[in-house]
Amino acid sequence: MILSQFQSIGRDLSTKGLVSSNSGNLSIRLGEHMIITRRGSRLGYLEEHDLIETGISKNDRNTPLASVELAVHRAIYQETTAQAIVHAHPPHAIALSLTETEIVLGDTEGQSILDRAPVLGWHMDVRPGGLADIIGQALKQSRIIMVHGHGSFAIGQLLEEACNCTTTLEGSCRIICILKSLQASSDKR
Ligand SMILES: [Zn+2]
């Protein structure tokens, strides 16, 4: 049951190009524990051994097997009421994260679900698992955030909800990018 949820969300993100090869990670909260994808796992091809159960606050023998973004997932569960987290690399949202400090969705179709996504980590050296506390704090106010030049972290009650948030943001960012390039080419005329 849990495996099939992870598999269907992993496949969905992979098919839509929101994660590539072994990037991206997923988790769900289970009381004081979480189930998180294995370090280096490929989200499009998850199997039982790719799901790692470990503590939200405490380390155990499974901890070293968890995703490199474990520290961020832990901080999010400690700071928010999220039950599920999706970390992806949506290309148009990443492009905008390199130029914006906040992505405002405005008149795009994502507006009814999301109106903005803050971009965190400007002028910081961001490594996997970095910015954990800052991301946890920001997700108290927003359902999704972008890490500058890296990727998104989205939360929900279910993996599906966090995944929808990610695809909605990417869909809107794609439109914003197209609009920006149309404006840039009409400015040249
Ligand atoms: Zn990443």
C-alpha cells in the first residue's frame, strides 16, 4: 500500500520530467518516524528496499541509508504539520529561482491552488541537506518553496497533494518562462 503510493508518485514525477535519474526524494510521516526514499534511489523505479524507515528526531541503524536530504525532511516534520514531502527538480521553476527571490504565479492556472513560492538560499552555499531550518520555517507559511538554483520542497497531507503542488508550480513557471521569452523577443523588435 505504502510502496504503491511511493511508486505512483515517483513514476509521475519522473514521467513529467520533474526529477531526473536519481534526483528528488519523497517521504511520509509515521508518528515519530518517517518513511523516506533511499539515498541514490531512482524515483521512477522504486522497490521495497528503496523505502527507509528512520526517526524524525532520533538516528537509528537505517539513518545512513536515507536520502541525502534527510535533514531537510526532518526539519520540515519538526516545524510543520506536514504528513508528506516531495522534493523535485522542476526545470522551469529552477530557471526562475535563479532570477527571482519569490515566484509569483499571478494570472496562471496555478493561482487558485498556489499564489506564490518563496525562493530560499540566495547568496548561500547550498549543499544536499542544507538550509534545513530555513526551509522548515518557510513551509509554515507556504505549501511549496524553491531552493535557489536547486529544486522544490512541497508539503501535503498525502504524497499526492505535495506532488500536485509541485506540478502546479512547474506548470505555472513554464507559462511565466514562455511569457518572459515572448516579451524579450518583442522588446528586440
Ligand atoms: Zn535536489
